Amino acid sequence: MAIHEKSLIRPENITTHDNLIIDGIDVSGDWSTFIRTRVVSDYNEDLEEEIAAMPGGEYIHRCWQCGSCTNSCTVNAENPDFNPRYWIYLIRMGMEDELLRDKDIIWQCVSCNKCTSACPRDVEPEGVMKATAHWMELKGHTPPSNSTIFDDIFTEQVIKYGRIEDGEVLKDFMKKSGQPLMQDWIVQMVKQMIKGLPVMSLMKMGWATIFHPKTKNWAKARDAINEHIAEEHAAQKKALGLESVE
């Protein structure tokens, strides 16, 4: 699974000489490019298992580094530094510090699932990217992303009421992500809704936002879901060595 592309070698690890002659041959410039010897001091032998313990990371062990995920990636087309294949390589090699150098862009996966469709080994790279972002948050390497905040709000409302109300989800998301509720696009969206929806539908939406109607006989299902989520969280914390973290 060796990585040979020059673009994936950190600039500080590349040495060139503007004026270098070896055995009478001028090898100045690009001809004299050398990769400095690197001692791996950031090895985490459990890194692959930790990512595999996160939802979506279960099949990372199947990867054979063909590059189909990166070649088909929507984000990579705009930003070549977004490289799922390389990050999966780092995870499987246990190079945690190297992986964390890209922590500010890994979460940018847009879940288009092109990579998952292209993957010949059913690694589900989109899931691995989400698992990696989740892992970074749980380990305290990054703050919760807007994606995580939205997922938590959505899940919380489904568990509590057995249904969602779009208006409440949007309101809570804007609040918890630190964004003002009064934004031009929201105002325009509300105006279009008022124009296009019948009065009764608007009244029902307003009523639901205020009184939070619940799905009938939801209590048992809610308890079962909460129990399952608690088990999943406990297993993830154990895999990451965070059992004592609340």
C-alpha cells in the first residue's frame, strides 16, 4: 500500500538543490529532488480498529488502495487536498499525527456517495470519512461540526417525539451552530412557503412547532432506541479508550 505520489509528500520533507553536480553530471533543480528520511513517531497500532468502531467505518479493512474513491470524489475535484484514499492509507498504517494534519478538511465530505458507488471492494468510503470525522470529535481533536450538530438535533427530535418538525429542527440548528435565525435565504424560503402552502397546512406547522405532537404509542420504541444508542456509544468509547469520559 505504498504511497509514491509527490503531491502527498509534505513540502518540508522534500529537498532540492539549485546547483548540484554528481560525478560530473548536473542534477540541479528537479533532478536533485530527495525525500528526507522520516522516523515514524506517531504510530497508533489501534487506529484502524478505532475508526472501524465508528458507524460507517466497519469495512475499512477491505481497502486495497485502488484510488477509485478519490478519482470519483466531488470535493476532490474542487480541492485536490481532499483525498479519501490517502487518509484510509494513513489510518490503516496507524499514522495518527499525519492524519490529523488534515483534520480541518476531512469533515468536508458532502455525502454524495460517488466514492461508495465506485469502490470495487465495498469499503463504503463515504462512511469511513464520516467515521473519521466522528472519531476526531470524540477524541477532542476537532469541535463538533455543523453536520454533527444537525445530526444530533435531528436524532434527538425523532427519539423524543417519534417524528420531526422541520421548523423546529432548523431553529435549533441555527441556534446551536451559532448562526442568526434571520437570514435572507430563510426569509425567502418562508415567503415561498406562505405563498405556496394552504392556510391549513401553515396552521398545522405552527401548531406542531408550539405543542410538539408525538407519535402514538411511541414510549416503548423510544426506550428501545435509547438503549441501543447507549450500547453503541459505550462500545465506541471502549474502542477509543474513553470509557471514563462522560
